[in-house]
Amino acid sequence: MFENADLSLVDWSRAQFALTAIYHWLFVPLTLGLSFIVAIMETIYVKTGNEEWKRITRFWMTLFGINFAIGVATGIILEFEFGTNWSNYSWFVGDIFGAPLAIEGILAFFLESTFVAVMFFGWNKVSKKFHLLSSWLVAVGANLSALWILVANAWMQNPVGMVFNPETARNEMVNFWEVLFNEVAVGKFLHTISSGFLLASMFVLGISSYYLIKKREILLARRSILISGIFGLLSSLLVVYTGDFSAKTLAKAQPVKFAAFEALYEGKQKAGLVAVGILKETDKHIGNTAVNEFAFRIEIPGFLSVMTSGDRDAFVPGIYDLVNGNQSRGILPVSEKIDRGTKVRNMLEEYKTARKNNDNARAEELATMFRDKKFNDENFRFFGYSFLKSPDEAIPDVKVAFYTFHLMVMLGFLFILEFLLAIFFLFRGTLEKHRWFLWAALCSILLPYVAGELGWVLAEMGRQPWIIQDLMPVSAAVSQISTGSVITTFVLFAVLFTLLLVAEVSIMIRQIQIGPKH
Amino acid sequence: MNRLISSFARIFRFYYDGFSSMSWWGRRVWAIIIIKLIIIFIVLKIFFFPDFLHRKYKTEEQKSKYVLEQLTKSL
């Protein structure tokens, strides 16, 4: 793909980034969701003046604090990795990626140093209303902080609002609002934060169920289940809605990823959505890439077409269409994209030579072309394809995309059922009698974590071979450093994050066993 | 001026009281935070995560040239 790239270096760099991101994501979603649950509980306390609600709020705030504190700064390592392991990428996108990450850093700093302190130290020292305001600001701020990270990630999925400057070899932001309101960013932000709300609701439901199983803290458990059940149900419905919205944007921005997560090879109208399926490899190949077929599947007829555009008759392109092209549908073959990308690379080479030979007139002429919108739309957007050796390299791992997507969706529907049952049993007054449900809720605490990580694996693995969709493959983005140093830091991170996780879980379990003290 | 000093004193007192009356879990997570930040910003950043381009090149122009070279070198 990229002749000079050392594959083991690329693989280890990817593995290290994946490890860091996966661990980081174990801390983040609980912060996003639990902050809102705590703020809702405190609002009820301030409105009713009922001290039991204060006790409930303070208990969940303690667990929020443990998670928040242990998770702080784990994401900063990802930014270190950009500079060390992904320097070509960092430079290539610096101007665009830098702005959202800087805003996130400033926001997180002010939020963490002020309102979190009021949340924890301010009981009985500031007014009830100011304390409540601080709790809400922490919740809103934490979620806004996530917005900027997700905007940056969405740009990698759908690069917009920039122009490439050959002089600096960087993409420069020309439209901040286009970057911020990038369709993928909107869908990704809403889908991600709502999944965090869901995760936190399941966390509260599960721990409250533990208290009911142990027949202690009954009032706290019931009230917490009421809040988490309703908040969780609304969140899980929002997850479905935003997931559907994300699918629509994905079908436009990343059609190969979309086809891969449905293992759709032949494009068709009235395309069905696979509800459940098992894939098997076949002898057929696209280039060197094996084609998968369904050994078994249950399909909802026409639903995939509806998902993409709301029209049951809509054509959904398959992997064959997207790789080989489909003239009647206006889909370019990857070979053509490789040609266009190569043309851009040749121009870049020519620009470099012109600068070297002090041929400023030619260099300026080429630089002007890079600023031209038509040139960008027709050619530069395929720049990354110039690094591919064959068209099949543009296909992500279909099995990974298919299974991660379907497992995530199945878990999503399971969560809706659990929240519905929790509310139903609670209102009927029979919750404690259904011990199987309490045990199921307790065991389900981990499942939203699994679903969230699957979502990230789908988003990132499904984008392969790209680090920036169509513009840069991962192999061109990596720094030329020694593989040994990447392996060393990989092991260091694995140890560090595991220790942090063990610390969090042990402090959390101890605090849950102690229960609310106030 | 006195009001400013008084405000700072109140803020200081707020944090001081908060930290000094922390529960066991608060003390423990603060210990973890401090150890973690030392590891991340001193050990990892300095010894394991230098900025690749910054270490190799002094000027922005040199960095641009290097990346341009990387993006075109297999042609």
C-alpha cells in the first residue's frame, strides 16, 4: 500500500492507539451520563426539600466523583500519540484537529477546576440553588467537552470545511461552522452522548438492583431505579433514533463502511436489513480480498433502503458497486479514484520540484489549483487513493464491521427491554419479587460498556484503510519511529490503564458496599 | 483591594476546607490523580512521547518539507 511503511510499525501504532482509546472510553461515558442523573436527582431534592433525595444525590455523586477522578487525563495520552506515532497525520490535519481539541482542553480545565469543586466541597457552603447550578454545569460542560473530541473524530470520517495548502503540506480550516455542523459530527455527538446516558442509567439500575437483592437501602434503590429507568428508556430510544440518523449520513459519507456493516456485496433496490446473520468466507475474491457470504440470516425486507433515504425503493450500493464502480448509479470505480489521487500526488511532486528549482510561477499556479473548489471536489478528495496498490485495499474488514454493528444493535434493543421492565415492575410494586430481573440488571452493568466499545471499533475499523476518509491511509500517517519503542509504550499503557481500572473498580465496589453515609 | 483579598481568602478557605475534610475515597482518588499525572506528564511525555517532528526539525518550513517528502516519496 505504502511502499516505505513498515507494516508491523503501523499495526503496533494502531494497536497502541486502540488500547488507549478503548481504556479511555471505559471512564468517559459514565461521566457523561451520571452527571445528568445526579443533576436530575439534585433538582428533585431542591424542588421538594426532601432530605432523602439529598442523600441519594450525594451517594451517586460519590460514584461519579470516583469515576471522574480516575478517568481524568487518560485522554491526553491519545494527543501524545498523535505527535509521536502519527506525526504525518498530525501535521497534515493540524489546523483542523487543533482547534476543537484546544477548545476541549480549555473547557475541561475551567469546568474541572471550578464547578466540580463546588459540587463536592460546596454542600452547606454555597446556596442550594448555586450548588444545583454547578451540578448542571458540570453535566453540560462534560458533554460539551465531548462534543469537540467528537467533532474532530467526525472530521476524520467526513473531512469538510478545509483546503489543502501545498506550501505547508497542511489542510487549513476555511469554514469552522462546516466542521462543527458536519452531518457526521451531529449524528456522532448525539449518538455518543445518548449512549453514555444509557450506560449510566444501566449502572444506576444495576447497583440499585444489588441493594434490592441485599434487601438494604430500599428507598434509595427504588427512587434511583425510577430515575434511571425513565432516563435510561428515553436515552435508549434516543440512541436508536440517532443511530438511524448516523446510518443515513454514513450511507452518504462512508458508503463502503455502510455496505460492510451489512455485508452487502451486490447493490440493490428494496435492500433488506439483516437482523441476525452468520458470515462464512467463500472462494470468491475481489482482488486479494476474500468475499463473505451468509451461512444464515434473518432479514427485514426493504428496511436498509428505508434507513438510507426513507424510501423503500432506494438503491443501496454494495461493495462490488463501490469497488468496481456502477456507471448507471454514478458511482466511480476505485481504480478511477486511484488515478485521480495519483494525479494529485504527481502535482504535489511537481510543486515540490518547482519550489526546489525556484520556479515560483509554476509553484503558485499549482498552489492556486489546490485552492480551487472544483479541483478539490473532483480530484483532491481522492488523494488518499494514490497510496493504494489495488482497488480491494479500499474494503474494510467486513466480518469485523458486520459483527460489531449487529451485536451493538442487539444490545441496544435489550437495554430498551430492561428499562421498560424496570419501570413496569416498579409501578406495579413487584420489583423486589422479580429477583431474576434484579440479577439480570446487576449483570447488565457491563453490557453498555461492551456496546459502546463495539461502536467505536465499528467506527474506526470500518473506516479502514483510512485514517482520514479518502484523504490519507493509516500507513501514510504513521511516524517513522522504531517498532520497539511503540511496543514498549503499548505494554506501559496496558499496565498503567489496568492499574487505574483496578483502582477504580475496587474503590467503587468498596463505596457501594458502604452505601450512602450522609 | 480589601474585597479582592477577601474574595481570594474565601476561595482559598473553600478549597482548604474541602481538601482537609475529604473522605477516605477522596484522599485515595487524589493520590491516584497525582501519581497518574506525574506518570503521564513527566515519565510518559518526556521519556516516551517526544513530538516527532519537533525533535527532528526546528522550523515550520522544515517540518512542512519533511511531510511533503513523506507524502510524495513512493512515486
